[in-house]
Amino acid sequence: MTQEQMQQRISEAYPEADLVVMDLTGTQDHWEVRISDKTLNELPRIKRHKAIMGLFSEELASGEVHALSIRTL
């Protein structure tokens, strides 16, 4: 999964979000997402993380995305 694909998927779900996606290792399987979104801010922290993780459930299950660190701002 590329950085652009990650950004696009999150942007489709949260079009008004301020978003930064970083490939932490250069291998396109360890990612950090920093996101600020009004909708997410209304949720408890664990639900914010689950919402973002849910966008990549298939990739996480297959190992295409090995690690996904989420920082909600």
C-alpha cells in the first residue's frame, strides 16, 4: 500500500480532516497517521483509533500493513 493510497482512503472517509501519513521504515508496511477531524474528536480515543484501523482491516489482516500508529490531534 502506498502513502497516496493510505491518504486517499482516509480522506474519503474523513474529507475535512487535517491529515499526515508517514511511511516509518520506507517499506510501505509500517505507517504513522496523524489526523485531526471534527467527527473523530467527538469520539473517545479508543473509538477514534478503531475507526481509522477499520479502514485498513483487510491490509492489517493480510500483513500488507504490518504496523499502524495513529495519533489523533
